[in-house]
Amino acid sequence: MIVGGYVQKYEYEEIKGVGSIDIEKVEWRQIKIGDKVYRYPRPFEISIEVTHNCPAYCLMCSSASKCIYGGKLEGELTLREIVEILQEGKVLGAEVVSWSGGEPLIRRDIFKIFEHAKKLAYRQWLYTSGIVWNDRGGVRSLPDRMCEKIVEYCERVMVDIQHPDPYMNSVIMGRENIWQYQKETILRLKNYGVKWIEAQTVPMKINWRHFDLLCEKLIEQYEFDRVSFLRFVPQGRGEQFKPWLYLSPREMYELNKMLRRLQKKYGEERIRIGRPLNFSFLFDEEAPISRCRAGFDAPLIQPNGRVDSCPAWKKMPDHLALGNVREKGLIWSWVASPVVQEIRSFVGAPIEDIRHKFKGMCVNCPYFEKCRGKCTAQRMLAYNFDWYQTPDPQCPLIEKFYR
């Protein structure tokens, strides 16, 4: 198949017909690769990390991103390779592409990348630290022209902000005065008419007790559309600092109570609790149970071409990756990979079909059918990559169970 002048690695023929399972109405499609027909869930989003270089040096960075002034790192996806990924994403049915890193804006061809995505009718979401290199070996806020072009191409902009106190925000993100630069970036984006601006925050021991002030600052003072709270994964640089960052089950419980209260104050649309982080169903009957969607949406493509089922998997051994776009392409990785099929077998299958495979305290838990042991990646990292060992190491019920 030739799309946009590029020859794809395989011939794909889409076979019409959709269905759904009870994971928020997943849309099933069929596609033919060679002589075999595969059934797969249409990904609403694909996520591409275009670099693992970054002017910030965050303690919790799951990529262990380098901090090399102005440099493109060896082995990063080329523009042509990214275009091929975008084309295959459209074959799969993706509507959104999210750009992250590292810091995606330090790639010199980033706006060429955005332009190709625009031509393919993608909605584009940008994840950024809010800073880039200056011309003196340091960092600066995003310049006017860059902000103007971001607003032109990107429907949503997400900025990493980790603490309401500027000094502590600098400590966590590894850059002196980073809040001052971020503030300039935020105001500049707003001046150019950004449609949606969101903060991305990772709860850790050193910041979680300050989220009331953070939300007040960002939502009330700077009029952010949303503050999203994402679970810390002890991988990359974050693994090194785990003893100082990783929440205990008790802290996870108190954090969820705080975040649920903030949702009721500002609204669930403006305070988002990420799926792996959300344990609020344990104490609030009105709170929905947010299940793992690994293998059902948002495949992650790393700068070396590796494809993972979600960002929390990206430092796991290679045999747990879905594939590599440089070897078999995105479509094969999302549709035919034995790893993705195994993931879907326990994320989406009826619980009674797979209950016998699970081990540990979750098996007899009343929430097990819908919770499924919460975050698969956290469990695998905690239990030597065992898919079926439970519980989630930060589940608030652990302390209750062992008392």
C-alpha cells in the first residue's frame, strides 16, 4: 500500500464490521495482514515520544531523559519514520496524536512533524515542560513565534507543573526558576488563543499534600482548563529516587480522598485523576471504577521505535514490548503482536474466564471483577514481571487486609 508517497511495510485490507466490549464501548475492527484476519480495538489516540532529550531534569522522569544542550540523540525516529507511523495510525482509525518526550519542542523539525499530522487530519495534543534551550547554553520560556505555531497546530497543550511553590517546583523539575519560565509560556500561549491548557502533575511524597494550593493557583489564578494527576511509575530516573517519591498505601488513600474532594469543588472535568491512580471507588460509591486500558487505546511509540501498551511499560524488558515500528510497523504491533493479544486476554476477558490465572489477595476482593488488580504495570514492576500476581503495591486495601 502506498500512502502519501510512502510504501508501507505490509499490505493491509480493512474488513468492515465493529463490535464492543464493556470497557467504555471499545470499537472493534478487523484487518487483514497477509492471509490472516485480525480483530482489534480501534485506538482513539496514538502517542509518540519524539525525543528523550529534555532541558528539564525531573526527579520522577520515567524515560531518564538526557539533558544535552541543543542535541539530537542518536537513533531517534526520523521525520519519514514518524510520517509512516502517522499513516499507519490512520489505517487503525486513530483520531488523536499526542506528542511528548523528553521535550518534543526541542526537535528542530517539530513543526514539519505537526504539519504532516495536520494533513492527515489528526487532532494534536502536546505535552511540554514549557521550556526550551536558549542560545547561551541555558533555558528559556517558549518564544512568541513558537507559541503562535503551537496554537495553530495543537488542540491541547499540557504543561508539567509539580508544586505550587516555585522553589520546590524547581527542585522536582531540575531547573532553577523553571516556574518563571513556565508562567511566561502559559501567558504567551493564552495571548495567542490556546484552545485548551492543562497541567500534568505526578503525586509524590514531596508534593501531594500541597495540591489544594496547586489547584487554586492553576485553576483560579491562571485559568487552566484542567489539572491532571498521573501516577508515578518507579522506572527511568524515577526508579533511582523511589524511596523519596513513592507513596505508601495509606498515603495513596489520603491522596485519593483529597483529589475526590477537589473534583467535587472544581468539577470532574477540571480535576482528572488518571486511571492507574484512581482508587476513589473504595470510599465513594458515586465514583466510577477506572480500569486499565493497556492494549485497548493509546499505544506509545518511543524515540527508538519501540511500541508499548502504555507509558508505564516503556522500561520493561524488550520481550514485553508490543513490537518496534522499524521492524514490523505500528499496525502489526497493535493488531498481531502476541504480547498485545495476551494483554487483552486479561484486561478485556470475562473475569470468570481468567480468575484462575491470578494470584494473591485481589482474587477474592469484591472489587476484583471491575478493578482487575488495578495497574498491571505497577504489579509487574513490583513482582518480577509476573502478569497475574496481585495486589497493586499501592492499593489502599493492603493495610486493611494485613491488619
